[in-house]
Amino acid sequence: MIAEVYPLIRLPRNKKTFDYLIPEFLKVSRGNLVSIPYRNKRIWGIVRGVKDKPPRGITLKTLLDVQQDVHLREEELSFFESTAQDLAQSVSSLLYAALPLPPKRIGQGSPVALSWLPLTLPNSEAEHVVRVVRRLSERGKAFVQTPDIRRAAAVILGYLQQKPNQKILILVPTLRDIQLLRCHLTGQQPYIISGEETNNERYQAWSAFRKASTGILLGTRTALLTIDSSITTIFLLKSGEKNHKQHDRNPRYDVRELVWKFQEKFASTLFCLDVSPSCSTLTRFHEIECLTWGLYPSISVVNVNQEKAASSAQIVSYTASEAMSQTLSQGKQVLCIYNKKGKSKEIRCRECAYRFLCPTCSTSLTAFSHTLECARCRYKEGKPLRCPSCTSMDLIPIGYGNERVAKELSTIFPSAQITIVDKEHPYTADTADILLVTTYYYETVFDPFKKTGIGLVVHLNVDAPLYDSSPTAIEELFRQSWQWAWLAFGARAPYIIQTASPDLVTGVMENPFKLIQEELQARQRYFLPPFYRWCRILYKEDERRKAEIALKHLSDELSAIPEIVLHSLQWNQKGYGFIECGLPEISFHLFSPIFTALSDRYIIDTNLFS
């Protein structure tokens, strides 16, 4: 008897299985974890199958041992096999990234012992939590617009009261989210898998959770691949957050997509909770499966073009400066959001404030050295010398560093203490009157479980995502606008948004589900996700000519696929060439035979815009 084995090592995508003889004293079946000899080493592998065939004159090595405590169920192994094909990776590489290896000494895995911290919400929100929990207990899947992780924890605990004997997976995008959430799941002792543990710790948590009939596994994207088909319910928190994707190394996978394959394969209940809906999320849910929180922050949208004459400041509008002055006089703190973006990606007429929009799809054009380009439909034109509205030649780049913004704020409020919080200026707990922050503050400092002295939140440059070079820029504006709005909601503070696109921003805040539907219609017109799935294939070659030849050959092969949208060769900052191509989701499998035949010099991202 011969066992076909996936070695648990990183292998090229075109490598499949290796054959090993099964000794008579071992009983082996598909999904077994086995010990195998491989290049003078002893490593672990997963059995793909067993065949009763002679070795055909080839001298085969023999299986060494079978680990009886670990056995991937049929549906679990087939999940890995189909996922590897979808990601253009070898099954071995995916299994190696996913499964912890048995330690030499196996201890008793147990949930992490925690000192629980109190979880409370204002009385005004109690009825809304009860309503959301009741609706979730009646459904197999749902999206909930949830202000923050504090409210998400309340929903999860309420759900457990309604359905106590559940085996639950909670997925969050970052390690900090685990740290915030784990102590507030009052009465629960979750197992933790974040990718930061040692192999032994991860193995013990995984094996203990697999053996348990109920319980909670809390983790990042690693926790989903550390598979367990007996999970009954999945909570995907911050379901639109980009950190759910593995971007920087193989296998490049996005848990926001894999979780749906998991749900379909294992019939788990799935709930997505986030500050606002995303395009890919909304296509997965029926209208009645989309739930709102019920209470909303106090929001004011300020048209900066209309208030330009009323304020001597370049960055802060008259309305915002008056509100800030009043808040400071009450002894409360002002939180100002300004995301530093480096070089300006927008130009504007100083005389009439004319905005350069794409003539095809009305998206804001991104400024490059000599061109203006549309991230959505790829329209391109030369950078103009005059304003097409008033013919002025005074076209200026819009964009200031946050240190310049801090100086302007100190001029307006000379007696206020101003603190910048970003990656270069880490936060220290102080008594600053004005905090000038980037998204770094939201991701690494903000704690929704703690009280704050913030009395006003002002978003100084909410339009910044519109000038990003990504086709998902408008969706990013949705997300950023709502995450800061909910921060203001939690602090019971007003939220002021400065924008040059008041109609768009007002629509985002008044009816996010409607605006996302309109964005979906635009994406369908321009062959973007979730209707088209896009890939980037980068060829890791320093010699430019060799890369050009290799990618030209690949482009010719891809161009024969019906309905493909294929962009021309481009070069990244490291000098590597790459091409981008898209296919309708239903036809994406046509890429598989081409991609799996490529060597590992081709770095393939099969979910480019996720």
C-alpha cells in the first residue's frame, strides 16, 4: 500500500504529493497526520489518499509514524485543497501555514485564565442590543452595523445567552483587538490563536478546542485556517478591515473571502459586524439580513468651499473653529483627524476651487507628475496648466503635513496645548487640549471600553481617500467617515466633517446602505470587485528585459481567456514588473491551470482589491 502525502513544508505551487510505502503495522487513511523522511530530515505530512498500487520499480521511502491525536476530517482537507487551487498555491504550503505541528511533549491545552473586566453600555442602547441579538438568534447569517468592538462584545454575550451551547469562532483583524476583547467576554474563557504564540501553545489551544463540544476560539486570520469543521457560529468583527488579509507573504489569502467558503462547506452560522457595510459584504446579504444599530452620532457636514471666505485659516473651517473654541472653553478635549498622505494627490484651482473629476465616471482624478488619472476606470489625461472653469493658472496641490496643520491650530488657539499622535509621534497619556491624530490613533490608542474626555471630533480631511490610487477609494471614505463618527458616538461628542464633496459625504452618513448600492452599480460598470475578481502577477526578476519577455508571454496566454480584462505591464518601486488582470467571479477558475503551472518566481495575489 502506498500513501500520497502532502509534506508540511513550503513547496512550489506546481508540486503535489509524494509517495511513501505504508508499513504493515501502520493503519493510514486520508487526513492522517504522519511522520515522513524528507531530504534526510523527519517532518510531518498530511495523507491525501491511499492507493493499492505497486511502486513501479521506484524505490520509495517508508512512513515512520502516525499521529493518532490529529486527523483532518474529509471536509476539512477538501477545504484546504480547493482553497490552495483558488490561491494558486501548493496544498503543502497552505497546510504548513495553517496547522501547528505536534510538540515533542504534549501538555493539556486549556483556555487562557483571565481577570474579567466589566462590560457596560448606556441604558439608551440596551433595547437596541436586545433587538439585534433577537434578530441574530433567528438567522443563519447577518450583517450588523456596529459602532465598535465594545458593542460587538455586548452582542456576542447576548447571543450566547440566547444560544448557550455553541462552538464559536470570533475573528478580529489585529492582535490589539484580541487584547481589547478577551477580557470583556464576561464569564467566558476563550482559547486564543493569533499567530503570535509559539507552535506548542498554538497546537495545545487548537487540539483542545477541536476536542471540546462548546467554547470560544478568539483569533486573527490564522485562527480560521487552524481549521475545525464542528464550529457552529462565526463572528467576523470589523468585516471590512484590510488587516484581515495576508498581504506580504505566501499564501496570500483574505479571511473575508475564505470565511464564506468555510460557512458554505461546514454550514456554520455567520455574522459580520462592522462600522459600515462594504461592497463585498453587502452582496452576500439580503436586505432583511442587514441590521442597523438604531442610534446614531450627531453629525455636521461642512462645505469647505462655501466657508473659504469666512475663515482666514487654510485647514480649519469657520464652523469647526467656532465649535472647537466652544468645546475648549468648557474644559473638554478636541480630537482632530488629519491623515498625512505625503505628496499631494489632488490639485485644485486657488481662484474658484474647481475640482478635477473624471469625465467618464465622475471620480476624483489623482495627480501624478505629468498626468491626472482615474483609479476606477483608468481614464488618463495630461496635467493641465489652466483651470478649465475660470482659466486661472493658479493650480495648487492640496495637501499639508500634520505638523503644518498643528502650527495653524496653534495660531488659531494660542493658549491650547496641541499634541500630534501618529507613528512618528507615539501617544503619551497627557492633558492635551487638542489631539491631532491619524488613523494610527484609532488602530493603536483608542480604547472603546474606557471613558474619554473628548468633547468634539473634527475630521479635517475626510476627502483624502478620494485621491488614493485604489479603485476602492470611495469605499475607504465610507469606512473612515463611519469609524470616526462612531468614536464620537461613544464619547457622546458632536462630529464635524469638513469636505469639498458635501453631497457625497452627506449621503454616506445619512444612508450608507443606499450609497454602497450605488457604488456597487458603478463597480459593475467598470469591471471591479465583487463582480470581477482581480489578480496581480509580479515576476521577481532584476533584469528588466527578462521580466518583460516573461510577462509578455504570460499576457499573450491570458489574453485568450474570454471576458478577461488585462492591463499592460507596469513596474513597482523595487523595479519588478507586474501585470493585473480580472475575470468575472464565476469564470475565475479559468486562471487556475495557467497559474498553477507557473514557477514561484511569479508572485500571485488572487484577491488584489480586497
